[in-house]
Amino acid sequence: MSYGYSQHIADLNKRANASSLGVALGRACINTHFPVTDIAAKLGVSRTTIYNWFTGVCLPHPKYHAAINKLLKRFS
């Protein structure tokens, strides 16, 4: 996969709760091959944080919800 999305991350994302905003962002980024480094830079968080959101390990803090929703609209 491009941009550092390993098969492992993609598999974890597929199994994660789709109603999570972070998982939804992960699916959009993985499907469009959008670089995780770009997402991390736009939101001001680490790549590890983004991967944790993508896989449902943790949820994005509410202060990021508006920015994540804006990014998701970009992928629609």
C-alpha cells in the first residue's frame, strides 16, 4: 500500500467500529491513498495518533472533530 498504509493497518481499520470518526477518516485515507503524514500535519498530531484513530485504538478528542469532518467532506 502507498504512503505507509500496511496491510496490517488496513485490516485493523476494516475490523474497527465504522461509527468512529477516526475509523471513518482512516477508511477514506486508506481508500484514496492520502498520506498519513499530511493528515497528521493538518491536525497537529503525530502519525501514531492518526494510526490509533484509524484502527479504533483510541478516539479523536472532540476538539479535532470539526477538522476531521472537514477532511472527510474532501473525500466525499
